Amino acid sequence: MDIADRAANGFVPSGRWHDGVLEVTAEDMTVPGRGVLRVLRVAGEVDIDTAPVLQFALQQTVSDRPHTTVVDLSGLVFGDSSTLNALIRAHHRLPALVIAGPLRSTVRRLFTLSGLEDFFTTAPDTGTAVKRVTTP
């Protein structure tokens, strides 16, 4: 999904959290009859030092209560247990959470080694995840 697709689909920017190594952006879309769909795009590296950026974005999302949250990890270069901890906490507190790729091999390995590859609802990419949520 590119910028034109997002505009055509009604996405509006709703937040940006960053430091020098990690950036998380949020875009919201109102889905008729369902409410707000939020897409969080994570780019860079999440580790013990940068995890608060991701955690804050997820906490804000929990507070905003969208009907579905898609976390796009295609831009994630590195993640560690703090990545997983933030996602697990959000998974328990959000109505619906989808992890979208494509995942880099290092990130895919993180999910595999932790045994969490089947814990989350996943989609091959953000466009597919959004279509699943917005198609009647």
C-alpha cells in the first residue's frame, strides 16, 4: 500500500514517535460500521533502549481503542525480547491486533525462536491486513 492508496482509502495521520534509531507512525482509517482501524508502522531497531518509543505508541493505541490495530513490522530491522513484550502486552489489551510483514529474516527468527509465530494473528503485508478488516 503506497501513499496514494492510503489517501484513497481514507487514512489520516494520527501520530509519530521516534528517536534516532526507531520510528513508529500511526495512521487511522474509519471503517463504516466498525469504527477506527489503526496502522502502526515500525521502522528501525527495537531494543531495551528504544522499546519505550514502541511501548508509548502502543499505550496510546490502547487508550484510543481502535477496533483493529495492524502493526506493520516490514521496516523493523532488529527486534529483541522488548519488542515481543510490548506486542504481547498490546495483544492482551487491544480488541484485535494483527502483525503485518513482510518480516525480515532476523525479525521472523525472533518470533520463531520465542515460539510466538502462531500466537499473533498475522498478514503477509499491511495491504492484505487492511483488506481483511475493511472488506464486508
